[in-house]
Amino acid sequence: MSDATDVPENDHTAVSVLIMYIIAGMIVACTALAMLTHDGVNGMPHRWLGVIGAIAFTVAAIGMAQHVKRSH
């Protein structure tokens, strides 16, 4: 009989790491798109604060992915 404990732990870990990298990539892509199409930093919501926020969220997503990879 199969239950939830039979599922290898690495399956959900690999998916969560992949999702964190996708989120980081999308933040970078959307920030670049906004800045390229709307007059640089002025295209970001709240200008430099928006750029700093995007960088912080990107670093956080990559950090979470690395944390999950190291903890399992």
C-alpha cells in the first residue's frame, strides 16, 4: 500500500527550488522590461525605491532556493 511517506522527499524540494528561481527570473525580467520601455528608473513604481525593492525580492527568492537546496 502506498501513502504520502513513500514519496521521495527530493521531488517537492526540486520543484520548490525551481519555482523560486522562476520567481527571481520573472522579477528581473519585469524590472528590466519596465525600465527599458518607460524611460529608465522613472518606469518603476516609486522610482529608486521600486528598483531597490525588486533587487531585495530577487535576492530573497534566490536565497530561499539556496536555503532549501542546502537543507535537504
